[in-house]
Amino acid sequence: MTAPGIRRLLRESAAWRLQGLLLERPRSGWLQEVESLAAEVEEQELRAAASAARAADEGEYLAALGPGGAASPREVAYRPMEDPSRLLSELSAWYDAFAFRPRAEDPPDHVAVEAGFVGYLFLKEAMARAAGDGEAAGTTATARERFLSQRLRPFIEELSTRLGPAEGPLALAVEALRRRVGQVQEG
């Protein structure tokens, strides 16, 4: 892969990490991370969500995605016929297979953690391509698409619907994610 192709993967990695970060609870240092990553992202919708994050606060987050909020940010909430422990175990297997160690305070099935994992897979693919390891890069790209189709795509639409047409940083972030999940193509 050419250097521009690797840069594109790195930009995607930054965009997905920003996407996940925007869906985390605002905390000390959070806005600085958001602004730093936003500078690396070209997508206007995601940059707008990052800009709106300046007005984000913990209360808004909790009202929307916290316990008893408008919508659950957890995948298990959108799969009522599945065993939650099996689902969490499967997620752990995904994360372990790629040595992903989220540093977020959120549970492994939180939408922010899952979006961060997609970003991590873009980064791993970029590293493999830069090292000339086409097999590892292909495996990672395939795993990323499988993860998106099996994990994030099945619940992001309903999460967006449950949040409703609300405005503000979280609504912008969820809408950007809904569109992003539908647009990802294999690198």
C-alpha cells in the first residue's frame, strides 16, 4: 500500500477514536483529547460534533446515556434474546485477539469502547501495511468489517432512534456514528 493509503487508514483510526471519545462521559482532560483528535479529522460532521463537545457536560451525558437515561449505550440492551454474559465473553475474545485494552471507564459493550476498537483495528491495519505484512493487514481489515456488521451495525440505528431528534453534542456524535458505521469499507 502506498504512503497516502496508509495515511488514510491513520486518519480513519483517529476519526474512529474521536467518535468513541465523543460518546464517553466528559471527564477531566476529555475536552483536550477531543480537540486534539479533531485536528486530525477531515470529516466535517465529526468535526462539528467535536466542536459542539465544548458545551458537553456530565449531566447531559447521564440524562442521555447514563443509568436510567434516554437510551442505553450498551450493546446488551439491544439484544434482549441473547445471554449478556455470552455477548460480553465474545467481545472479550475480539479484544484479546487483537490485544485491545480500552482505557475507558466504560464496560466492553459500551458504544464508545466498540467505536474505539474499530479505530484500533484501522491503526493495526496501517501498521501492518507500513511493515509490508499484507496478510496481517488483510486479516485485520476483514475482522474490522465483521466486527462492524456483527456488533455495531445491529444496534446503532436503534440507539439513534431511542435518543430521538435531540440536539447537542451527544446527538451529533451518535448521528455521526450512525452514518460512519454505514459507510465503512474495507481498507
